[in-house]
Amino acid sequence: MSYNVNASFSEEQAKLEGTFPVDMYVINTLRSGWEPSYYVNMNEDIYGYSMNASGDLTATETVYTRGKIETGELSTSTIGEISEVSISIPNTNRAMESIIQSRNYLRGCDVYIITTFSKFLPSGSTYRHIGTTPDKNAVMKEKLYIDGVSSNNSAVSFSCKPKFVLKNVVLPRRRFCKECYWALDGDYLGSECDPASNINSASYPTYDGTLEQCKIRNNEARFGGFPGIPGRGIWIS
């Protein structure tokens, strides 16, 4: 038995016929609740089906924001190391940096990787729509969890692992930093910062996270930072 392979079948033909795979990434930027950020590895924004809080696709169109996403190979090991996959998103406009900085680097948040063929995406008359036969169930969907994040001037990289590895537990539970974590996490005067309500909120409505300011409030016993972490700076005289 022999098989004939059409060597002339090109990527352009695949795009025209709607048979090339499209990966979309949906990042839930909150540990609880639902605040999704959409990214699709295309040159332009496209319309696709949205997701609900349970991670199910719905018959409602939404915009998937373009991003030059790079996905690493699934890392596995025979010596007991945890399998993981890396996802990198451009950081040149600092949009992704703003998201991770304001949300504790998204540690423990979930990431959906949706793979489908272009012909199953919603159809339309503009270039932002691709495909001819929309079918929200014709996808392969994977759910991972963000275990680690690194960023530089060019990209933000997420280390994602499956749930059965993490069991939805994030270690460490918070960042180690010189400033008070409760202030950075928006919990100033909250249950971790001031459970006995000893701080006069009228006199001290805000807090910059420093140990000095915590001492002024007589709350240094609840200080959530690590002043011994070395720092560096530039002084101009």
C-alpha cells in the first residue's frame, strides 16, 4: 500500500481552506472571580467565542487581542521534575507588566489554551473574522495554572503547570519584598494588616508600605515586609 503526499500543499492554501490551527490564550487575571485577558497568536485582533467563569465557550463573540505569543515545548523529566510549559507575551508597551504588577504576578491564576482550526471560528465580512463554519465546541482546550512569572523589557514569561501538580496551592503564598505586603496587596487596614482595628483610619487613610510609616501607626508587629532584603539605588548629588 502506498500513500501520495501532495508536496505543493502550502500554508497559504491551508489558510484559504480554513484548516490551519489557531491557538488562543485566555488568562484569568484573578484568583477568584473572572477577569479574562485574551491573546491570540495572530497579526491582527480577531473575533472568537467568549468564555464564562467556568471556562466554557459560549455562543457570544468577543475580541481576542493579538499578541506575538511564543509557547515553549512541554517540559517533562524522568527524574521527578514537574512538567510545565512556558508562554511568553510581548512587554514592549508595558501592558502585560501593568497587569502582573497590580495582581501579584498572577501566581495561581488559570490559563486556558484553546486550539482549533480556523474554519470553526466565527465567520464575518471583515479581515478580523476568519473561518467559514463557526462551532464553539470544535476546540481542544487545556487548563493550566501560572506557577512562576519573569519579565524584562521585551517579554513577560509565564511558567504554567497542570492542576494535578499544583492542586491550586501557591507557594510561597506571597511575595518577599522590603515594603509591607499588605499595602502592596491592597489590604491596608484589612484583616491581615490591622485585625483589631487599632489604626486610626481618619488620621492615617493611606500607607506607603514602609516600616517607618508602620511604626508611626504603632503597628510594626503586623508589618508584612522584609526590611533586611538588600536594595540598590542611584543617588545624584
